Amino acid sequence: MRIHLKTTSNEYVVPFNYQPKLVGTLHKWLGINNEDHGNISLYSFSWLQKGEMVRTGFNFPDGACWFISFYDEDKMRQVVKRILENPEIFSGMVVSDVVIEETPDLSARRLFYLGSPIFIKQSDPDTGVRQYTFDDKEANGLMTQTLRHKMKMAGLPSDETLNVSFDLSYTKRRTKFLMYRGVSNRANMCPVLIDGKPETKAFAWNVGIGNSTGIGFGSIY
């Protein structure tokens, strides 16, 4: 299921690198001792939408839009309760509206757009961690592998028809370097194609694609 949030306008400029603030806000609602902290996340969330770029960051004169998706519906309900109790975000923005969206029927869908960039990484014996882009032949397999692993962690049956791939027909595809806690991450701005069973696509719609969905990468719609 997915929560769509609408906020009031910001009182202070939202910095370009607001991702850690977004993560901090979500963890405030998840709870300080939540069991997802540091583990594989079975949720995903978009970046803020409807912003206007200014010299030092973004303004949201009409408020920001943001969505958060959960595989675990009970956890989603807990988060909604905490949002209503403590709706402040950052830069003076406050949640003004919450709308819950049921997971849709995705059986006829293959193409999915990004609510936040997709990040792909894998441990490398030489470099420690290697990051991948849509230009790397291993990227599609790694996205598929990560989603399979999340399905296993959720106790779902394996889907042998599953395949996740970048839509390389998208002419505006690009990568974006993003700093998170002092680490530079090269993420992908490119839609994805998901082949698989309807329930697998629904799972992906909620938990996101690629690595680090718990810190704001890989949300899809």
C-alpha cells in the first residue's frame, strides 16, 4: 500500500541534499527502535515533488508531494498514526493531507517510472563496493537478484518469470551523483521494465528497485 502526503509550503529553503532529512523524518515515524533500521527495507519512498529550484536549494510555494510505500500494511497504518500525531517534516513544512492508495492491479503493466533514482551496488574484492549504471551489462541481473532476495526475506514464493531491466529506449536517461553521509553514490535516472507475475510487480511497486530503498532510492510508480 502507498501513502500520498501533501505538505504546507516551506518556511526555509530546502537544501539540495535534503535526502538525509527525508530519511530522518521517515525514521521518526517508523520509530527510533524500528526493526527495519540497518536491515533490508521492505518499503520505499519518493523524493519531494512540486519544487522550484533556487540558488541554494528548493522552494515549495504550493507545498510538496511525497509518497511512501509499504509491503507490510500494519506498519503502514502505524506510520499514518504517527504522521497524524507528529506531522512536522523539515524547513517548516508540515503534512497537511494524507491519502492511502491500495496496491493497484499491475498485471498489464510492464513500464514503471521513478519516484527516486535507482542505486545499484555490489561488494567487490578489489574496490570494496562497486556501483553500477544502466550502461553495465550486469545491472539488470543485479536489480532482479535484489528483488528476488527481498521476496525471499518477505516469505514470498520465488517467481521464475521475474526480470527487471532498464528501459534503454528512454532517450533522457542519465546518472546522478548524490552524497549521502559523506559517500558519493552514482544513481540511475531511467525507467525500468518489470516482467513477472502480477503479485511480484505489486511487491516491487511497494518495496522499490535496486539497493538502499530504505534511504530514498529506487521508488517506482
